[in-house]
Amino acid sequence: MEKKGLTMTIIFLAESANYGESIGNVATLKKISRNKGEQYTYISRQAIRYNIIEQLGEKKAPVSKEKGVFQFKDEALISDYPELDFFGYMKTGKNITRSAVVRLSHAISLETFKGDLEFLTNKGLADRYNKGNIEKTEYNDIAQSEVHKSYYKYTVTIDLDRIGVDEIEIEREMVNDKGKKVKIKENQKISIDKKERKRRVKKLLDIISLLYRDIKGRREDLKPLFIIGGVYDIKNPFFENIVDVKNNKILVDKLCSGIYDCIEKDTISGIVKEQFENDTEVEVKLKEKNIDVLDIPEFFKQLKEKIDNYYIEKVDE
């Protein structure tokens, strides 16, 4: 099988989409610090993975608590459960692991966190209670929650040649030279047919194209506003460190200066028009690099055509 990797870097707009451990009555967002201490909020790759699995609509792998650790059951195989195929597993019972085939980065904000707080009370419930309880007035509870609305960026990288392929350890009984029954362990390869591999990857792309996240009574839209990527011979997240936004403009010179000649022909991009102030500049300068700038739905349509071509023409069973 020819080794190929799909990578795409995505920008979306969201608000307060991943909270960490609270401090007192203050709900705090997950954050990292950079440079001179500027703080950037992020949505963890685990959170993004959770949302993808929940929206995938596929059968979920059964879970056990082997050796006191929550994990997938030994009998759960990638042939039956796409989430194991995509994101791997660790099974301590048989001491076997599968590294992720679909790799996600954290979605890190492209604008700094300024310390904004939302003041929260349950005054409505307190008023309702006090109206029916005239003997004693109770006061409402107070809480605070950090808020941050920002562009976020994350990268998805997929090892296309590893989708639908795994190796498991099986145990079988045989008779040795002395006529005694003994158990031996051997490796057995799992190889899913090309049609199913293609279906899984294309469905994953559909989920990413319309991804959302439910958080604190809100549904945050995580679908791409800008996206760039393709299918390549080299499995590198090419665009992870060169896609950026400042003052509602995509830093297109930074982007173009980091695109190697050898990947230009395999790269496509997508943008929501009039979302960024320099969308025309982005289109002009990427076209100078022979990279088409498409509408977002067309981007995913063409990317899925690349997946069709790979699994039809390139996969050697």
C-alpha cells in the first residue's frame, strides 16, 4: 500500500468552549501561556475527539475496567468500531496498543484572553422560592465564569494507509510433539476492505465540516471558516505553524512563505467569504502559489474525491 497522509488546518470562531478545574466559585477556561505571559484559551484534543465520536453516529466500542483502569474491552476490534480505528486504544489485559491514526491538535485561540468574567446568579429560582415561602427569605447563589470569544486553530492529520489495518494477538490450542495440548499465541492481521475504509474517512470529513460542541447550555459552532490541506506523500502537519489570524486578517504572507513547492499541486483551501477582512488578498496570493481557494463545502467535496482516488487506485490489498 502506498503511504499517504491527509492533513488540514482549520480556523473556526467559538466562545468559552472548554472549562478546566474551577477555583472557588469561578469556572476557569483551559489556558496556556506564551511569550511574555499572554494567555490563550484552548479546546483540548480530547474534547474535540469526544465531540467527533458523539456526532459520528457509529456503534461505540464496549468498555471495561480491567486492572482498575477504564479501557476498551479486549474483544473490541477496529473492524467493528471506527472510533478504535481512528483514535487507537490501549488494552492492559493483553498489553497491546494501537496508536492513533487520526491525530488532532489542541484548538488554541488566536486572540489573547483578557480576563473577562460573566457574573451568574440563580435569582429567578430564588425569587420563585421566596414567593412561596414568606416566613424566611433566602438569597440567591453567586458564581462567576470566565468568557472568551476568539478564533481558534487546530490541525487534523490522518495516516490513510493505516485506516482499517491492525494486528491482534490471538490464542489457539494445538497438540505438541508429546501429544499434549498447549496454548500458543500468534499475531493475526485485520484488513478492512477498501470500500469501508473510504466510507469511514469520508464520514469523518463530513463530521469535521459541521462539527459543534455543547457547553453550558450553548451549542458552539466549530465548523471551518478557513481551511487548507490535502493528501500528500509526506505525513506532516504542514500548515499547523503557518496559519494565523491578526486583527481579523489571515496572515497570508506568513502562510505562503511556509508552503513548499513540492506540496503546492496537492493543496487546496476553503474560506467563508467576507468573514475575514482580507479574503480577496488570501485568494489572490494563494492562487499565485497554484492553490485553489474554494467555498468550504466545495473544499470538502474535492477532498473526498481525493480520498476516493486513493482507495480506488492506490491501495494494494
